[in-house]
Amino acid sequence: MHSITLSAALFWLSFTIIVFTYFGYPLLLYIYGSLKKCRVHKETITPSISLIIAAHNEEQNIAEKLQNSLELDYPADALKIVVASDGSDDQTNDIVASYSGKGIKLLALPRRGKIFALHDAIADSEQEVLVFSDANTLYHKHALHNLVRNFADPQVGGVCGNQLHLKNAGKDNIAKGEKLYWNYDKWLKTMETATGSIVSADGAIYAIRKVLYRRPPSSATTDDFALSTGVVEQGFRLVFDSDALAYEEAVPRAKEEFWRKVRIINRGLRGIIMRKALLNPFQYGFYSLVLFSHKLIRRMVPIFLITLFLSSVILSSTNKYYLLFTIAQAIFYSLALISYFLRNTSMGQLKVFYIPFFYCLANIASLVAIWKLISGERIELWQPQR
């Protein structure tokens, strides 16, 4: 009887946390945002910009990225383009150097990690606004204008742009799941902006005021999280602009996507530990709930998925509703497993397969990342998955 009571408590605790994560939190954002109505004052402005492109062995992408950067619709005299090459040992540095006559600066740095590469690039920049970009991300020609117009609002310290995924021809079905995930994440960011600030920026396209830059105390964190949340920590808003468009291809294979997520989640969790002061609602208000719900609880979901399934199995003999819930979970996980084997087929491209597959892959990656965090493993260097 005691085990049944404990199982029921675990079931309802797990169920409540999972429902809150995916349904309660968005509803809370909608309600609070509707009441708060935090708008952003935007104007057409052209502050000086330093476009910083972090690169490590990007010989396949860097030329296209540089050409794209040169074609951006922004005053040339207000735009400085810097490539911070973190120990590249392929042709990346040579390719970037060939663009020196077009005003692109190469910082050929030793292999120390992305945080250090960005820090050296920032130290070399005197511009008002820092824009950060991945080497495989292409910007819409108006992207910089749409980013910086938000800085006409003195309360805005950072802006995250809108990353879009290109068509996933030739990839397995994990790319479709990734695209769906990003659409959901951007939907949350839109509602978070109305509450004050989004949880953090995306490394493909974001900007901060140069005066708000603070070097993160740890290099074992994701740079976009560390730099963008530093803006919030200093009392400024971090907002999302859906019109500042950037494009990149999704990771083509499930294996690469899995380990990319492990790396990002592990470093992201370390970032939360580093910015733990932001979890204090007495100092940071509603943003603390945003950070707690969007970044921390969501990463803990796989633990509650396990306790939910195990407790429902134990309770299935006591009530038909628990039995039906157990069967539903088993079917969902079976579809994910089937999707793994169908991932390179046309049938695997159906939502009924790739949604369970991507969901399970992401949560297993969270479990692995949590384990690596607990075991003390630090991921200091970045290895872009292309």
C-alpha cells in the first residue's frame, strides 16, 4: 500500500511538472505578457557595429559567409567585420586573409575556446554594438538594420534575431524535428519579450551594447547564453526581433544532432549555475521564472518522464486510467524507436514518427548532459557540427 501511495505521488508530481513545462508556462507567459505589455521602442538608427564571426575549421562555409556579410544593407563606414579564428588548422585563415582588401579583419588565435576568441575580438572592437554570428549562418540583407533598431529603446541591452532553417533535402528526419523545435522556441521568445526579456539569445544572430559586455567567468558555458544573460544581470532588457532574419542548415544526421545537444545542454546548465543570481525573483522579478521554467525545468523533464512512466506502470493494475496512460506512453516511445529505423525513409518524414523521435532524442541528450555535469566533465572547447 505504501508503494502505491508513493507511486501515485510521483506520478502526479511528474505529470504536473511536465504539463507545466509545455502548457502551463506558455499560458503563464501569455497572461503575464497581456497584462504587462512590455513593448520595444524601435527606430531606424545606424550605430557603429562590430560583426564578430567565430570560426574553427570553417573552410567549407567561411567564403560564403564573408561574401554574405559584405552584401548586407548597412553603411560600410559603420560596419566592421571581424573573424575570430579559434585555432583553425584548415584553410579557414587563408580564405579570410584573402578578404583583407575588402575590409575584413582576421584574428588568427590559438585554440583556447570560443569564449576566449570572442573576448579577443571584442577587445579589438570600438564600435557601439557587438553582433555575433556563426560561420555557417547567412543573414538577410536587412538583418543588421532590424537588429539595431531595437537599441533606440534605452532599456534594451541585447537583441536576438530570428534563425530559420533551410530546406532539409538529403538529411534524415531529425532536421524536421529540429525545425519544429526552433519554431516552438521562437514562439516562446515572442511571448517572453512581452513580459520584459527573453531567456537568452541564439548564437546564430544576436547583438548587445558594447558597454554591457562582461567576460564570462567560465569558459565551460555557451557564449550566447553567457553574454546575453549578462545584459539582463545588469538590469537591461533582452528582446527577440522576428524580422532580423538569419538562415542556416539544420544538422543533417541524428548522431551529430544528439552530441551537439549534449554539448550545448551541458554548457547551458553550467551557464545557469554561473548566473544563479538571476534565479532570485526578488531582484529580477518575472525573468527569474522565465529562466527557471525555460532553461532549468525543461532540462529536468527527462527525469520526470522516467518517473512518470515507472509510476504509471506500477499503478496500472489499480486503475484503468493509469493503464491507458501507460499504454499511451509505450506507444509514443515505440513510435520514436520505429522512427529511428525509418529516419532515412519517406515514411520517417511523417510527423507521427519524427516528432516522437526528436522529442526522445532531445530528452536523452539532456539526461547525458546532466550526467556529465554531475560527474564533473567540463566541455571547454567547441567543435561545430556541420
